[in-house]
Amino acid sequence: RRGEVRERETAQQQKRVAEEERERADEQRKIAEKMEKLAGDRATEAEDARAETAEQLAEVLRLSDIKRLAEIESQAAALWPAVPDQ
């Protein structure tokens, strides 16, 4: 009789331990899922920032090209019409 009681108590304790481990595993899974989503969000933000930076660089280069073209046109205008003293 005592052996049966101990076996039952041991089985109940093992069942409780197994349930606690299952709950911890579920919590860790939820944390992992949140981390995965966060990583995806950060990757999206990084890609958006990269695209915006590329657009800004392209704009700066266009403005630089426009300025350079204006300088060349100014030089060309100063040289035209071609006369010996210029």
C-alpha cells in the first residue's frame, strides 16, 4: 500500500515537472517568435534606410552635375564669340 502511494506521488510530481517544462518551452517559443518578428522589422527598417540614402545620394549627384554644367556653360559663354583678346 505504501509503495502504491509513493508511486502515485512520484507520478504526480513527474507530471507537474513535465507540465512546468512544457510551459517554459512555450514561453521560450513565444519569445523566439517575438525576436524573429523584431529582427524582420529591423531588416525592413535597414532596407528602407538604405533605399532612402541611395535616393539622397542620387539627388546630390544630380545637383552636382547641374552645378558643373552651369559652370561649363558659363565658361563657354565667356569664350564665345571667339575673338583674339579672349
